Amino acid sequence: MNGKAAPQSVAKPAAKPATKAATKAATKVATKVTTKPVVKVATKPVTKALVKSAVKPAAKPATAAKAVQGTMHKAKKEKLIRDSFTMPESEYAVLGQVKKACISAGVEVKKSQLLRIGLLLLSQTDVTRLANLIASLAPLKAGRPKKEK
């Protein structure tokens, strides 16, 4: 050959990496390229995506363990259903009376909670007693009540 040295390629650092880890990785890549003699010129440029993919932080074991425990211990939330119904004023007033009695005893309660408790008690009642209770109810007209003018 004519006595001239082969040109060495020097890698240029990526333009302002986003994190310190990316900066360290870019400098490691740059020092490896500059300290070793290069025979073949790299054809692909270093991009931010390559730097980010090379330097992904490992998931913290404590965080991963908490996430696994959280999913194992959490019960699925039951779907809530909203419904409307009709009842006589006198029976609706009983809900208010029971609610006031609970509040005066120091127990916070909502009307929906009282209805749910009533359902639990009904589910524990035998069918013959339940049939007698149903027969004792006054029949109601189906549908929405007409608006008073």
C-alpha cells in the first residue's frame, strides 16, 4: 500500500440522552469503539431507541412482589345493579323510622343497606313462612304511579 494508515471511525455520542443510564451506556459504547482498532465501519447509526432498549432498568423485586400479592388477595368487585321499585308510603316510612332508630343508637346506615339486610333475613326464612308473608302483603298495581297534578 502507499504507507498511509487506514482511517479509524470514531463513534459520535448520541444527542443528549434522556437519562443518566443512557448517558453511561452511550459513553461505554463510545469508549469501546475508540479504544479498539476498527476494521469494519458500522453501517447502522446509534439511535435513541437502540440506547433505550440496551439500557432498560430491571423491575424492582419488591414492587413486583407487591403487585403479585395485590392481585392474589383482591377479590373481584361485584357488579352493582341499579333498579327501581314501587312501595306504599307507609312501608317506605318504616325504612325512615328504622334508619332514625339506628342513627340514634350510633349506627350509621343507609336505606339500601336496610333493604339488603331485609333480603338476608328473608333468605334465612323457610318457604312456608315466606309464602304467608307474601300473602299478607297488599297487592300493588304494576308500573309507575301516575303523577298528581
